Amino acid sequence: MEKYKSEKVSFWRKPFRRLAALALAAALALGLAACDGASVLPDGSADVIPNPASSGVQTADSFRMHFLDVGQALSVLVECDGQYMLYDGGNVDDGSMVVSYLQKQGVEELQYVFCSHAHEDHVGGLAAALAFFPANHVYSPVTEASTKCFQDFVKYIQQQGLQVEVPAVGTVWQLGSATVTMLGPVAQYSETNDTSIVLRVDYGATSFLLTGDMESDAERDLVNSGANLKADVLQVGHHGSSTSTSYLFLNAVLPEMGVISCGVNNKYGHPHEETLSILRDAGVDVYRTDLLGTVVIGSDGQNYTIRTDKNATDAELNPTAPAASSTAQQTYIGNVNSKKFHLPTCPNLPAEKNQILFSSYDEAIAAGYTPCSTCIK
């Protein structure tokens, strides 16, 4: 990919997610155009991603979402109109870095603090943040856990005279002029990752989805709940693990950008090739903290700016072959009324509102669907 040398680059993006929903693994075969390649510029420079419906006039970003480079962990700072929200704090050892970063952004108080779930790489650094910054409300899917890092998190909450609050699905918060809505989890889970608090953030015509480490079971339940999942920017679940970002879920979100928070050469191999292939097939631009450092996405309510610490090419950010997932796995589209399932190329596909996506033939059969005799022989 040719590097842009200018301070700021403008380009139009193909609005693929406004097309009718298609089986993502068949995107290339169906001629679904991927987004234009985006360059990433180092040292405070930025790409500008205009919304085709806007006037094209750029103003200073009134909203920013910071995906902090906390290695194999997650920490996201959201700011709007001088108010701040922190979603996860990385590992315990990341606490001082998180505090320092927030100080540099001018944070003096946190309106909301969210612990997505009780694993150390998400809750660990929140104790340090709460020891330094006053908070108005602190949320978690649970009020207690056996680990010292979670107990320290609770201790500093209580030192502020606060209690851990467990929010309900459908709760809405205002962060300046941005709206934050809790979408999940929609059920009870024994798997801690699936208890992750899922937040939708809307600012003007732009939208973001934070998913923590939510995995495929909770993704499926969330899709089936009917929640409004379509978003421009997706925090890719579980650091890009293949246990998250299922075809079904990604087809419901249809993001323009996917941000993966993961560590350099981490022992888990995140992000997994399967996830990168799915994102490539969907035309999602991938941004990774292991290669780009901290990723900051700004919005003026219509358009985006993207700023990163480092530079990387598209091939480095997503090294998968274009058809990798298409050859590895076939997807099928079911008709919820007839209980028939079809290949994505079938001429008898149901209307979008009646579609359900299956990631394999066996999954469709297990759900009680029968194959279409026209397209599946």
C-alpha cells in the first residue's frame, strides 16, 4: 500500500454496510466491494473518513474514543464535551500508564467507570485509576470476585464512598452530548468472558460498539435479542480471538472499522487468523494496538479522524489471504418462516428481515432447518 505523506488525508469510503445483509464469507464471490484501503499516519497525523451524507466540512473532533496500548489487555477512554468515561483499565501493571495517559488528556474526573468483566486484563488497572481520579458511578457485571485485583478495584470504589453498581440492559447514560446504551449481556453465563458489559455509544450520526471479551454464545443471544447492533466502529471481542466475532454477530454489526487490543507476540496468538479472515471478508478496516500503539478515533458527529502512535500497512494489519475464510467455511442463510436454509448465491433468498445466518451446514440442521433443494444438492 502506498504511504500518504500529507498531514491529513481525505477520502470517501464505500458504504458497504448500507447494502442488504449478505453472508459475509461469500462477500468476494458476490462482488461486495471492500472499503478503500486506509493509510495510517504516525506521530499525531490522521486519516479523515468523511460520511458521504455530510457536507464534507471538517470541524474539530468533539468526541474521541481512545483505545490505549495496554498490551494483551483492554482499556478504552471515551471523551465528549469535557466529560470522560473509562471502559476497563488493562492489567494491574498497566495502572500507572493508564493514569498517566488520562492525566495527559486533561482528565480530572470520570463520569462513569465500567469494568467489562472480572478478568485481570480488564479490571486490573482500574484500581489505580480510581485511586487517582474521582468517579461518579462505577459499574461491573458482578459485585464481588475472589481475585485480589477485583478486590482492590472494590476497595478504591468504597474509599470514594461509592458502591459497585450492576447495570441493567437498556440503561442509557449521557456523556456530554453522546449517548451510551447498555445492550448486554442479555442472559446469565457461567463463562466470565460472556458476562462482559456491552455498550453502544452514539455521537451524532456516528456509532461505536464496546464488547469486552464477549464470545460467540453471548453474541448469538445478543443478536437474537433484537438489539440495535449496527455500528461504524467495533471493538473486536476478546483481543481478536476466534472464540469471538462470529459470522452471525459481525453480520448484525456490519462495522466500517474494527479495533483489536492485543499485545505484541502474545502467547495466545491474538488476533487469530480466523477472525482476521472474517473481518477481511466483511470489508472491515482493521486497527491493532500491537502494531499501531494507541488508536484514537475522533468524531465531529458526521466524520471520523483516526490517529495512531505508529505506522503499519494494510498487509501487516491483516495478513490473511482475501479468500481464506471463504474456502475454510461456508455460510448459509436461513428463512425463519419456511425453516429452509440457502447458499448466499441462491435466487430464492428470503427478505432481510426474515434471514438468519448459519456458519455451517451442521449448525443449520441442528437448528431445525432443512436445505433448499434449488441451491443445495
